[in-house]
Amino acid sequence: MNTHRLPSMLTTLFVGLALLSPALAQTQKGKEPRLPPDLANEHYGSHERHVLDLWKAKSEKPTPLLVFIHGGGFRAGSKESVSQGTVAGLLSKGVSVMAINYRFSPEVTFPAHYMDCARAIQYARLHAREWNLDPKRVGASGGSAGAGTSLWIGFHDDMADPGNADPVLRESTRLSCMAVFGAQSTYDPFVIKEWVGEAAAKHPALEGFYGLKPEQFDTPAARETFTKAAAITYLTKDDPPVYAFYNEPRGPLAPDAKPGTGIHHINFGLKLKEQMDKLGIECIVRHADEKTNIGQEMQDFFTKHLIGSP
């Protein structure tokens, strides 16, 4: 959602991922050189923002795929924000990378943003053989809105429609794992107020995401929509594992906090972990103030759930 804290958060992520490859560490010392994708602005749908970039890992066998979903409050952002160092690191480990664009608010409202991203994943699976991808090993990652989208798709029941006239929509939307940063496990303003505070619940991007004014929030129809838009709503015991990182300050919000403050609060992750622990699903939640080797944990996470999967 609000991306004012994401640069430092994503820097921590990219430095952590340096364990994947020495090449990544080198790119963090200066401006990242852009690696030319094997496919650039490939259209996965009819809208001008239905485009993706794909970097193919060199391998004789089909490779895992990590899908990068950018943040920006569902109203800004671009696939070009994917870290090129991260791309290089994952490629060196035999993981292909796909970065996608999707439509923005206010042109579209929930669930269009989510469904665009789900379609991009389905499009990749449709072309898995052509692109040398393993359709059974697909993960997603992103920050803020991209993180919330990753969780929503990952927890949602498979949206494949085998009888659809569109071959893309016949493909699976299921994920193997999600690594997310500043993730919101719900976009329900009433739940956000309870979990984090009123300022977070008043994030201005929520109006555009839902196509509603705040005075329309407290209606039965709106409440039902909020539940449907919350990733945690769909959580079941067969869902994939999650690695979640946060760096927004812990603790209660200040009484005079500006609207949007707290939208990347760790409480979103802790509430998610509480539910995932009950279901026996791995959920690692970390904060920047912890003395934890984030890079090693993330390497182990990807190796276990994406790289090392059969």
C-alpha cells in the first residue's frame, strides 16, 4: 500500500538475498545494471498493463519460477522495480523470474488487481513447456500491495476453470510458497483498526481499491467485500508456506499518526502466523530489529519450498 518505508525494507531483502549469488552482492554497491529479459513486455491479456518480463534460468530441466508483483497501493508501481540483483541471484540458482504489471485503481476495483496477477501466473503455466518452466514449482513475492496480492492468490482455492473458452484461464493459480515484505493479510478497514490502529485503517488507497467512500464502508455489502478481499479469509491447511518481513516500527500507533501509518505493521504478519500455526503451515515472520540472518533464512526457505521441491 503506502510505499514510503519500502526502500529500506526492500534493501534489507536484496542484501539478504545476496547469499544466493556473489553477483547480487556486487550490484548493491552501486546502481543495478538492468539485465535484459528473455521476454520483454509479453502480453498476458488485452489491457496495456497486462504485460510481463521473463528472465529464464539456464537449465536443461524445467526450472522453478518466482513471480514478482510490485507494490504501490494498487494505484502505482511497475514491474521495472524488481531488483536486478535479486534476478541475477535467483537465475544463478536455477530459478526463472517473472515480473508483472497489472491494472490500477481507480480504473478497476477489487478483485480486478488480484485477478490480473492470477492470470499472469496462469499464462506462465500455459507456456511452461515453451519457456522451460516447472508448473508445479511457482512462488510469488512482492512488497506491500504486491505482498497482499501474493498472499491472496496463494491462499485462495485454485481458480482454474477447465471448461473455459480461454486456455489461459484453464490453468492453475496455485503457488508453492510466498516471500512477502510489508504484507497486509487483510484489507478490511475494520479488522485493520482492531489489529493495528485507526490511522492504518484510513489509508487513502483503500477507497480506490474498493471503489467506495469511507461513509459507504459500514454496510453489509461492503463488509462482505472486505472479507472477500482479505487473504487470511481463504487460509486452509493445504495452503503454501510464507516468509514475511517487516520494518515499520512495532507497537501501538501514535494518537496523532497520519492516515496510512501502520499499513506495513508486523501485526499483519503476527495475526497471519497465529492462524497458520494452528493449521500446521510454516510461517516465518521477521522484523528488521531482530538479530536474525535474513539472507540465510530466505535462502533456506526458497531451497526447501521452491528450489528443492521435486
